[in-house]
Amino acid sequence: MTHNPIRPWRNIDRRVSRKIRVGSVEVGGDAPIAVQSMTNTLTHDAGATIAQIRRMEQAGADIVRVSCPDQASTAALREIVQNVDAPIVADIHFHYKRGVEAADAGAACLRINPGNIGSLARVKEVVAAARANGCSMRIGVNGGSLERHLLEKYGEPCPDAMVESALDHALILDDLGFHEYKISVKASDMFMTVAAYQKLAEATDAPLHLGITEAGGLRTGTVKSAIGMGNLLWAGIGDTIRVSLSADPVEEVKVGYEMLKSLGLRTRGVNIIACPSCARQGFDVISTVEILEKRLAHITEPISLSIIGCVVNGPGEAAMTDLGFTGGGGESGMMYAAGKPDHKVGNATMVEEIVAAVEAKAEKLREARETAGIAAE
């Protein structure tokens, strides 16, 4: 993250980790924090899975995970990989053969706990397949499925047990000379999860995949994930994130980006600053913002937009954003550009004019970025 010398309270010093690759996406080191999600289609239905992944890509997913519980799923993986852009992580559960098949089919990463797939010979076979195919791995520890000996040792799932499990699995790969892995230590208990990641961050330089598992539905899961992962991200911990919601996976991607944008860690898309509205509003703020969020969802360039109902806070907020609209006392309000009043706009046409202004700004930013040879967020 670029440090802000004027407003140092906004700075986040990211934990130093080694960098690995998940296909075309770098994870760890100085790479942007990657946003991932997971399909909930039947993987062996390649058509449905591809369609869902494409919707996730449109929302900005950097990486997508698919479950591969059986041979039919890994058989479909090759077609899936060939028809999407995002690198695919294959979640292979406990069967080592699924790992070999997934690596050979083009998976960019395997979600695997090497200590859970049997003998060392089986682990070596999976590692050999990963090496041969340029495939990285994610060690994924879950508080709800810890090893029996750790539960006996600690009495219950706890941060120390989760970290010990993760490091035990990592040691197996390290001993085999395989270091292209990232680690997660997730639990549905937000406190346990945060404590485990804090401890793990001090114990390894491996990239960390953040998540609060089984967080809940769209609203409750978003709140729980934002509190837990937000604390970690603010402390500089985390190299890739997955927001686990009992909702459309596209919503996971959207929430993930909003979380990172709020911390200044990613900048993709329009950031709308809007008031909650009150009796002073000169237009229906809530419905306007709802419409604008949908109409501007296709914008990927970083643009800040303020939508404020009246002149109490409107001019001040507009001064801090690229574009803005502030309601007046009648049937019109003021459009702002680069923080300054630009022209009056009628309430009846403001949505169309705001959308047009944002799209024009996005096009200019895109042209300037491409001229400078800068990659999109």
C-alpha cells in the first residue's frame, strides 16, 4: 500500500510474506490482496459452473475455487479451466487421487491438507503432480474439523490447536522442498479465527488466506466477516480473502471488494459516499443510491462519487470526491466535478446525468491508464 504522508492515520503496514502464484495471480509479498469466491454449482456440470464463474469474474473475482469431491468433478475441470479467465483452485477434500487429477486438468492451486490424505507416498505423488503442472497449494485448517490428537491435547478447538495443525501440514510440504503454498485457519467463531491468524502471522512467512467460515447469510455474514477480517487487514495481515456467505457467490466478491476499498487496499470500481437521508433531503437519496449502485456496477476504474441529500454536508463531501451531487431546496441540485460546483441538474434527470458523468470519467481514466501501461485493478 502506498503510504500517505499527509494523512498517516490511513496507512496500513502489511505483514511481510513470501510471494507465490495462483496461476496468473500473485499472492503475498507486495501483490494486491486477491479477492476470491467459490462456486456452489455441481462441478461435474461444466456448463453451469462456467456460467457462474463468468458472473464472478464480471464482479471482479481474482481467483475462483471449485469443489472436486469425485472423479466426475475433476474430469469436468479441464473444460472449466479452458473456458474461464480466473485461476481455479480445486478443493480436493481427502482423496489424493483427486489432487493429482485436478493438477493434471489445469487447476492453478490445490486446497489440501497433506496430513489428511494418507501416507507420505501419497503426499509425494500430489506434490509431484503440482510441481509438474506449476500448481500451488492452500493448506486449509478449519476449526470444525481439527485432528483428533489436537482436540485431545487442547480439549476443544482453539487458536493454538488451529495454528499447530497448520504448521504440522506446512512442515510436510517444507520437508519435501515444496514452498508454493498459502495457509488459512478459519472458524465460524470470529474471535478464535482472528486470534489464530494473529498467532500464525508471527509463526510463518507463508501468504495467508483470510476468511470467517460459515459466517451466515448476506447481512449477518457480511457484518461478521467485516469485523473479523477487517481487524486483520487493518493490522496488515492477509494476502487473499474469501467472504463466506450463504448467498450468491457474486455477493461474496462484491463484499470482499467493498471491504478492501474501505481500507484503501483495493480501488476497483465506484465508491459511493452517501448520506442516510433525513427530512432535509432534496431528493430520495435511498432509492437514488440503490439505482446508481446497479447502473454503475460495470465500472471498474476507481472513481469516488458523493450523493448527499442537502447542503449541510453535501459541498464538503463533494470537495473530497471525483464527482458529486448535492440536493437543493427545490426540484434540482448541484453537480460537482473535481470537488467544485459544476452545474445544476434537475432531480428528474440527475440519475442519467450522474451515470453519464461517471462513465465519461471512467473512460478518461482507462485511456490514461492504458497509455501509461498500467494494469487495471
